[in-house]
Amino acid sequence: MKKLNNILYITSPDAYLSLDGETVKIQIGDDKEKRIPFHNLEGIITFGYAGASPGLMHACAQRNIALTFLSSHGRFLARVNGEQYGNVVLRKKQYRISDSEMESLAIAKNMLIGKIYNAKWVLARVVRDHAMRVDVNAIKNAASIMQECLCDLQSANDHKMLLGFEGKAAVAYFGVLDELILQQKDVFFFHGRNKRPPEDNVNALLSFGYTLLSHDCASACESVGLDAYVGFLHQDRPGRISLALDLMEELRAIMVDRFVITLINKKILTSAHFIKKENNAVLLNKEGRRIFLATWQNKKNEQITHPYLKEKIEWGMVPFVQAQLLARYLRGDLDEYAPFLWK
């Protein structure tokens, strides 16, 4: 089993990264600097524009440490990838299945089954734990629609029909997501998903969380020898990590949405941690990003029992396990891809 190592988050926009022996040297301005050992890192995510030295990028590529560049507000800019593990036979099989409507449809169905099942479970948990504080009828109605979509998915015979059922389930789920927000309702509310840019505090948190999860899913795909850019649900597009986006669909609600709701309901983040730009974009400020990232890293270290493997793993290992299961299916070791169905 892969060891869950640390991801180094660099939040200072003027930080420049370079290689210094066996350490990452972080230079902030003219005076402040810090060094982090290479040996326990599995990824580096840097926010800002100062950049990194060619020597560091080369070292990250050699050690298969994913180096991702984001803007100061979390927009993806670029990614440096190292050597892929696995063999060419696995990747050729991935490409062939991706080009086959029916074969890719079978994998995409299971991924969306995982997505809708887990989102439905999130709703069930809030009814169980907070029945006196939420609109139980509205949530149960949404869950009923999602259950219908789970059944209808089985009859889909092309991707267009499949995405139609997924869209219907998403509308039902997001239609009651605001019910899960129990604290700070005056500044944290959800009236629908918006992005590019996010226009309220909740959407800002969701977008930021999805960006981090997509990074982990891309690293997971590459770690088992899969091509993160060739998917089965999301269409190929230059620069789009389609397989990573496929993989994260079943993990969005349980890894990001629940996490965001916890940050709000426990008042870990408040309105003081956001800024509003002239174009109405709402974004986390520097302190907000720091708190989000520290709490996210702690959450990833919490242990769970994987529902398929029946083994204890960290939450942060879930994308890697799912990538392994997908690779095993493509190699013919499993009869079908087993989605992550949380209970």
C-alpha cells in the first residue's frame, strides 16, 4: 500500500522555490526563507506567481513529486509531472476503452453510481443527526429523486443519457444543500452552484476544495500508471485531466462538500476569511487559505475502513485506492470497476 506522505502548500504569493541539496528552499522576499526535506513529500502546491527553479522542477520530476502551480486565489495554472509508473500495455488498454462508447460507458456508470450514492448518503446523515433543524421532507424528496436516478442509470445506453440522469440527481442534491448549513446563515448560504468565478462564500469553498481534490486524483492516476488526461466520463480536452475528474466525481460530496459544511458549522471559517473582487468574485484570503489547507491536511490523515477492501486507510489514500482498483479492472483482474460507496 502506498504511504500517505505530506503535500507541501505554499500560500505566500511572492515565494520562490528552489533546490538546495535534499531540501526545498522557500524564499519569501529578500530575507525570510525556509527549507523542507524532500524525502517525506508526495506533492507541492504553490499559490502565486514567483515560480520555481528549473533545478527543483527537474528534481520533482525525477522523484515523481507532483508540482502544481495555482494562482493566488486557487485557479489552476500548470503542473509538472514526473515519470509514470506502470507499463505501456495498461495505458494502451485505457486508450482503447476510452475510445469505445460501450466499454467506457460501463466504467462511467459505476463512477456516477458512486457519486449519487455518496451524495444521497450525505443527505441521509443530516436527517439522522439534525432532524429538528432541517426541512426533512425537502431532503427526503431530493433523496428519493436521486434514488430514481440511481436506478435509471442502469438503462442508459450512451453518455448523453447517462449525463442526463446525473444532471437530474445533481439538481436535486444542490437544491437542498443549503439545508446542511446550520450556522452563520447570514453569510454562508447556497442558492445554486456557480464558478469561474464563485460568487458567494460557499461556492468559493467548494471550488477551492474541488481544486485540491482534483490534484490528489491526478497524482493517484499517475502513481498507478494511468494517463490522468484520458477519461471515460469527461470528454478529452487539451489540458483537462479528464480521468482525474472522473475519479473525483464519486468523492466530491463525501470529501469536499461535507468538509466545507463542517468548516462553516463549526465556525472554523467566518466571513472575515473572504474577499470580494470588483468582478463580484468571492475568494478566500490568505488566512482563510491557510486555515482551509491545514484542516484539509488533518482530515486526510483521519482513518476509515475502505468499504470494498475492508481495510483501514487514511481518507487521503482513497483516491489512490480507487485508482488502483481502476487499473486492476483495466488489466482484467476485476470483473468491473468498484466505486467508493461510503456508509
